[in-house]
Amino acid sequence: MTILVTGATGNVGRQVVRELLARGHAVRALTRDPSRGGLPDGVEVATGDLAIPDSVAPALDGVTAMHLITFDGGNGAALSTGPQIARLAAKAGVRRVTMLWSGEPGPVEEAVAAEGLPWTTLQPQEFMANALLWTDSVRTEGVVREPFGATRSAMIHEADIGAVAARTLTEDGHVGKEYVMTGPEVLDVPQKLAILGRALGREIRFVELTERQARERMREAGASPEAIDHVIGWYADPPEEAYTVSSTVERILGRPARTFAQWARENADAFR
């Protein structure tokens, strides 16, 4: 069977592709920009944009399962074309869908369920890959500047998300499930930096921003007021699921979830 992976060049999408290939499945990778490349050999690349449903229709031909992101890859907002995408998937004969949520249930999940497609929702909390936002300041100054240093989260390795997605797409027993997913430990910002520093062999200094400073930094970077409120609100008062370790990864994969120390070692070169 052919499995379509949307958002295939994103942090999670790439991992879904790799895991499916490793399990011997035919993979079609949907991306808005094939020039970003980096996809493994053996993947069929299809150009399409979930925000433009007609562009996705050809990529669904012959597809029996689909990994679907529920947000617009261009701006991160909730995808407004869920009903059209769900209808196209049902018409194409898709028999299983995993949905990567945007942080809260939304219109895509509703549309997929309304269309009668067998679904599984993946609800990972904070991605370890978010730490890549620190690469420039760590590389040039040996410092990280963030607000809410005491905020604790059970960050999840994006490869674990990809592995769970591959299992739920190709194995029985997951239809209708909503999987909250975390890593195996709860860490605050200084603890994360200590772990990253050990991987780099040097200390990383933490400078705590005020909320006002953090908002201004995001405004200067071009973030919308809605995006700023969402991000700042999450870190100021994260949901309980974000700092409560979940057993989902270990239960589905039969092994412990990867630690932040593993992620730091794997990605150390990005900070050097």
C-alpha cells in the first residue's frame, strides 16, 4: 500500500517518512517546496499545498493511508481546508488517517471524523526540536535568552513521534484513539541547557527575559499578535499534559522514549 505523508519536509514529517520506509512501506511525500530536499532515497515526492486542496488531489491517487498535519505549513495556523481534504481522502479510498494536532483539537479533526475516515490523533507536547531556536545564540555567544525559565515540560523527540505515527498507520488497534505523547522526563530551561552544555562540552549561560521582552522579540521577528499570545500563554501556563510524563511512546513502541540527552548528542553539531 502507498502511504501519503503531508508536511514531509518538517521536523516530524521527515521522521514519519524514515520510519515507514524502514518498515518496508511505499511512501509518497507531499511538500509545498520539493527543492528543500533532504528526503531519503526511495520516496516518491509529490508537490502540493494543503491550503489549496485541488493541488493535493493527484497525490492521493492510489493512497490507502495518510499522515495529515492539521495546520498550515506556511503560517502555522489551523488548517481551514479540512473538509475539502477529508472529502478528497474519502473519495480516493484512504482507509486510515493519523492526524498531528496543532496544539488543540480543531476543524481538521472534526472534518475527518465527519467524513467517516478511520482516524488516530497524535497529541505530542513540546518538541525537543524547539531547542534548535537556540542555535545562533549558543553558537555565537554561549547564551540562551528565554522567558519563564522555571516552566517545566516533558519534551518529546521528534523521531519518537514519527515512530508512533508509522505504527498507528500500519498496525491495527489504534483507530479512534487520541494519543498524548511526551518524553520520559520533566525539565525546566536551566536543566535543558545543562544537558545541552554537556553534549557540547561547554557551559551555556541562561538569561531570563521578562514577558514584555519576549513579546517584543517575537514582534520584531514578524510573529502575529495571535501567535505571540498563543506561545507566551503556553509557556506562562502550560497544560498539565505538557509536564506530566506519558507512557504512550513506550506502550506503543515497546521501548522507552528517547531522552533530551540523546537528542542533544544527535544535534550537537548544529550548536557548534
